Amino acid sequence: MTASVSAQHLGKKFLVARSDGPRSAYGYRTLRDDLTRLATAPWRLLSGKRDKKPAFQDFWALDDVNFEINRGEVVGIIGRNGAGKSTLLKILSRITKPTNGQVLLRGRVGSLLEVGTGFHPELTGRENIYLNGAILGMRRGEIQRKFDQIVEFAEIGPFLDTPVKRYSSGMYVRLAFAVAGHLEPEILIVDEVLAVGDMAFQRKCLGRMREVGTQGSTILFVRHTTPAVESLCTRPLLLDKGKVVHDGGVRELISEYHRRVLETQGETETDLEKIDGPQRIRKVFRSCSLLDEQGQPTNFLSLGSQFHLRVGLRSTTNFDFPTITIGIDDNLGQRVLTLQTPLSQPLIEQLRGGAVVECKVPQFPLAPGDYWVKLGLYVIPDEVDAIERVFRFTVAEAEVFGTGRGFHAGLCIAPSAWTFQETNVPTS
């Protein structure tokens, strides 16, 4: 099969200012600094005084990127900020020339990379539909046939004859995507710009992209929210530091993305011996770590996945029937979830010496966000040891319980069983 999009040894280099290069007293280069350096350059050359380091250095936004995308594939491109995603889309859209390598595109390309690209601010929405459509390669007759569909999709009917300079950023995006989405391109390229729109419009855009994909078009899109990647794309690409580090396998790629992006937030294992506090009457808690599915320390969970906390204990005093409490607090310190060892059938009859306690919640119910773990050990009614903020962890977006949809509201989620039974309703 002939590839619709092909990138061969693609590289893009930029010149960036060195963080340790020449600077003024204010911490940045000014025009006066540059003019002074230019005027004194002959003297420095004659005296043999030269800058030890150049003011700029090479930065490779993309480095030897290779891939092929077949016709009809829907490819999601994900990666942390600065990974090279937007640079790649600009090269594919022929906005930026690559430093190395080449790109082959087979088919008509429609792209939406930045708000208002191809719009003239003084023209009305009606006039910009024709202007932007022409820029994207649509014929006038084609625009006229689809004009009503574009206006309806963009939801700007009352403002159709208003200059777009008075539009909000959301209206800009709606109109721009409406034109690009109705181009019926053979290759559609969409950046994270859709995040500007509201939730309802984002769902409409994703539905339109899915519809375009079923018609045989090739779609490349950048998203930071993984549920859209999981539900929409047939193949993902993971970029990191300008390189393709993973290609194919949606679930494996999402897991690798989370590992690379979220685990950099902080330490994944916490040594509790060094933590002091007024509630630490006895330092029984010695270590604490959150474990992933492979049993490795982490500090993130996917939405609805297993919560697995391992706590290390050591006591020089015997404690009978101690109770261990795990509190989960939000960033404001509000308690959102409490987990506790059983009281009716005690988990620990006696704590003496060292021990390890593990707590598992098969489907963790909290919504995406950042949370803190609090630990407490009690021998009713007395508190023996407690630590307020042991470590922070993140619940990352993912599809909810295998439904293919993300979670967008509320604090908690839970699996549920539903039944439906139709009854005879008397007619009037």
C-alpha cells in the first residue's frame, strides 16, 4: 500500500540563546548590549579577548524522525511540551521547511494549526469562509455547496456578517475548524488548537474527525488528553525530545507517555524516617510507595486503574491490634477518600519489629487530578504515628472502565450495573 504521508530522516534545527551565554546586567540581551559589542569587536579582536562561549547554540526540535502513514489511518501524536509535535505538524503542512530529510504527501491537505490562520481580521465571517476555503484549496462552487453546513457547524449564524476581529478565540476556532473539516481533504492535520473550544464543540470536532476518517481520509492530530487518542486514533505516535520513541499499540503507548511525563514530578519512593512532626509520637512508618501494575514505584495512576500502596513499618514497642488509616487529600487539604484496615477482623493482631502492609483498591474511584497521601496508625483510642503529606500522586485521564470515554465532571467515579424494563404505558 502506498503511504499517504511519509517522513524520511526528518530534522529541524533552531538557534536558541544559550542560558550561559553573554547577558546584560538585567539577565537578557538588549539592543544597547549588541551595539556595544559590535563597536568594541575590533578592539577585542586585536587584544585577543573573545567570548569563551557563543551567544547561541543549536537546538534540534526534530531529530531523525521516520514514519509512514497509510491512507485512512487516524494517527494521534502525543508527547510532553517541547517534544516537537507542533514543529512536526508545521513541516507536514508545508509552513516550515525541514533542516534535514524530506516529507512526501499524497493528496489534498487541510490543516488547522493556530487560531485564525488564514483569516483577515477586517473581513466578515462570511467573507473569511470564502477566503479561508480558497487558501485551503476549495473551489468557489464547492464552498457555496457547503456554505450552510459550515455556518451551522461553526454556530456563528448571528455573527456571520460581523468582522472576525470582533470574534472571541472560541468563535475563531469554530469557524476555522468548520471550514477545514468540510474541505473533505485526503489528509487532515489538526493541532491542539481545539482545546480553545468548549467541551460540547470539542466533542463535535472529534465526531467530525471520526466521520472524515471513516470516509478514507488520513488524519493527524495532536492531543494532550489521552481519552481522545484512545477512542479516536487507530495508531499513535509518541514524541520525546524530537524523536519518535513509540509507534503503534495504543494502550502500551499511553502507559509509556504517562511514565515519561508524569513520573518526573518527584520522588516515587518516600523515606519516612527523616520526616518530623508533632503527630509523630513514635516513628513507626518507615517507607511508602505507590506501585504500578508491574510492581514498580510510580506517582501516577490511570483513571479507574488499581491503587496499590505499600507501607513499610518498624516498631520497637509492641502494639496490639493497631489500625492503619490512609487518607487521600486534594491540593487544598480537603479529605476526599479514606481507606482503613478492618476493625471487625483486625489485619494486625500485634505489631512488633518490622513489617510491610499493602493496600489495594481494584478500581480507584477518584477523578483526574493531583492528590496527597496521609498515613495514620492508631491503637484505639490513641494516635501512635501520623504524617500529613507523605507524597503527591496524579490520577491521569483515561477511558472509564473500558467504555472508550473519558471523565469530565465530579470528584468520584464508580462502576455501576443498570437494568431497563419497558412497561405498558396507558395512552390517553
